[in-house]
Amino acid sequence: MIERSYDVVIVGSGAGGGTVAQALAPACREGLRVAVLEWGPKLREDEYTGREAEMAERLYFDSGGVLTRDGTMTLAFGRAYGGSTVVYTGTSLPLPAEVLGRWGVSGLAHDDLLARSKKYMTENNVHLLEGDRINDNNRLFARACRRLGYRVEQFPINVKGCKGSGLCNLGCPNAAKQGTNRVQLPAAEASGVEVITNCKVERIGSRECVATVANPPWGEPSRSEPGEYLVRARAIVVAAGAVNSPALLLRSRLPANLPALGRYVTTHPALILVGEHDRPISNFHGHPKSYYCDHFVASGRFLLETCMYFPFTTAKNLIGFGPEHAELMSRLDRMQMILVLAIDPALPDNRVTVSPTGEPVVNYRFTDGVLDALVESQRAAARIFFAAGCRRVHAPAGLSFFIGAEDVGRLDERITREAFKLGKVSISSAHLMGGCRMGADAGTSVTDAWGQVHGFPWLFVADGSLFPACAEINPYVTIMALADRVAERVRARLPELPR
């Protein structure tokens, strides 16, 4: 076994890990040794091909096909230099004050979180896409929402030099999306942080990690030779995501009682709906996610967002098979698409566990409230489609494959809870959160408000698993703001930690 020693080891390089790495990097010039251990590869620029199956295999865990234990929901999360920031659309919203209030984390103030969020929004070139660069798929959604009296807002996005390829979720082939792979990690490396890719951390011991380096057939070879490693550190920051962070801590069998570890997972359960126009529209070309509608957050507990996914992903999200399915898929150039996201409660039994071999297992139960929200969100999305001029709509909870425009007044009858069958509909997790939630005590939380694991002054968490409950909006910027706090606490705590 090869041995290495550092002052700080960061597990994961996404929004959390990449942020911590950059925040600690200035101290490297003063002799601090910092390493990032990233399970995934760093792809070469010419390997961002935009081919759906190819990129899914290279950039996602299990090609984006991880399932919950009962198979009722697909969980997609990235594995790459830059983590999931490589495969998301760049939407960048700070956490609303009312959501933070519902979290109820003592010592976590909204002013502080907002200031840190704005810092990274500036750093990542977050801005509103210019109006003449918004495609029909997005423009029609916004226009229809306003026509119906629904509140609709434009997403700020973190792009620079966007060419409108529409491939955000497959890794931007034009290096336009400003994820941690483009901003924070290169800056950290330039200051002396060592990033070791293709490095899976198997478990954590007392101020040490056991890891394995193995190079896949794609991407740059790891800077470290293949093999098993024992990596010692004064402080360890776990930022492997809401599935892998709790799973890593669970299989590490830490000598502490943390009953909340792995629990209170939320997923923003999501569905894709499509509407068909009687003419071609611009949809695949252009940024896929420019608008969101939060009109129903308070009453219906769901969000509506524009989206445009790729042929395989779209096809598997349609209900049924046969001629109607084939006919709709043949008209992709006329397709408008909406993503609906339910705001799910943080329940103790919705949790990450580990299998006998140490692999993460996500246990998730849909509450009646979440199922009702998913059904009502489909009715709202259908109204938007018809207000946008669609001739017919496909909804997963529809009584028939197509719902025609003539049925716009009967959507409560045409889209029903009875027709919404778990296992039949293709539900995906939009945003994985929780599992290492922040809080005041070890009985109901895993870390304090600064991401330090209760009872372990050398162990921290810095990713979406910190969320005590659903963020109710896209969580990327909030993860960065929380990670910035974690880095501040690590810097303050290091002098107290033995070498």
C-alpha cells in the first residue's frame, strides 16, 4: 500500500469539494499541503463528444441509471473532475430567506449565506441570457405562463461564450459552462493544490483515508500511479455528494453515535412532460433551461422549469410503447418540454444505507403529498403547453397517451392520481440533498452549522448532503456558499489539529 500525507484531504471535486479546494489554496503558498481525491476522470477536451450514451457512461455514476431500492426513481449524479457541475445546466439561484428559516439551523444566517453566494455568482460569470439567444422552447413557456397569470422568472446561468449547443447535461463541448472544472479547480491547482483523479476513497479512518486509483479507458491518466493508498491528513473534508458522502461515512464505521447519518434525504422528484406543436420550433439548439415558474411552490409544493433532454432520455420518460410513442419521438423538432419538480419533505426513513459490500442503497418512499403534487404539476404544465399553442400533450398521469387541446377544460379528469402508477412512470431525482444534515445536536443531525461532524474536530462535510431539508430551488450556489463556510472553519481549526 502506497502512503501519502497532507494537511487537508478533500473527497470529491464538485460544487462543494472544488470550492473548498480553491478557498484553501492560498495557504498552499505558505506550506499547507492540500489534496483533492476525485473518483471520476478528467476528460480531454476532444472527449466531450455530445453523444448521449457515450457521455452518460463517462460522466455519470452507472451511466445515470442508479435506482432507488424499490426501483421507482432514477438518481443521476456526476462522477468527474468537477463532479456534477460538469453535467448540470448552470442555473444559479441563492437560497431564499424563507427556506433557510424553515431549515432552522442555529448559527446559519441568511445575510452570510447570501454574501457568499453572490461572491461565487460573480466569480462564475452568472448572468441572465440575452433575450435574442433564448430559443422557442423557453420563450413559449414564459409567454404562456404570463398569459395564464403564473409567476415566471428567468434563470441566471453561469456560462461564458455559450454557443447554444444544448448539451449542458452531457458536459459542455465548448468549455462555456463555468463549473468547478473550469473555475475553482484550475485556480486551486495553480496555487499548489494536488488533484488526484480516478481515485475512489473506500473508507475513512482516524485522520486517514484508504483509497484506490484505477484509470478508466477515457480521460487523462491520474497523476498518481494505479494502486491502493493510505492517505493521512490533519483534516478530511467529505464532499462526495448526497449519496456517496453518507455512504462513505457509514461504511467507515466511525466511533460515534450519529443516528441521523444517511437520513432525511430529499430528491426534488421530477417528471418530464412534452407538448407537440403543429410546426417546428427551436428547442435542442440554445440553452435548455432559461425559465422557471415558482407560482405553485406555496400552494402546490412544486416547481416548473424549462428543459430539453436528449432522444434516449426523452423516449424512456414517455409512458407506453408502440405507434403513438414512435410518432411523438419522430417529431422532436416540434416538441416543447417542461420539467416538473415536487418539493419533498425530509423524512428520517428516506435514507442512504450501504449494502453488505459497501455500495450505497437509497431507500425512498413517496408520500401522498408528493404524489398529489406530481399529479397537479402535470395539469399545470399541460395548461402551459396549450396556452403556448401545442396541439396535444403527453403526460405520465394521463388517461391516454395524448391529451388534445380540446380537453384543456377537462384536465382534472384527463390527468388523475389513479393513472399515476409508481413503477410505470419514469420519475427522476432533480437534485439530491440531505444525508449529512446540519443541526445543533448529534441526535438529529450529522454536522454543526459549519459542516464539522459532531464529535470529530478533524472531519467535515461540504456538499448538498448538508441540507437539513429540500432547498426548494436549484441548489448549486447554496452548496458553494456552505462549502465556503466549511473552508473557513477548516482554516480556523487546523492550528489545533496535530500533524
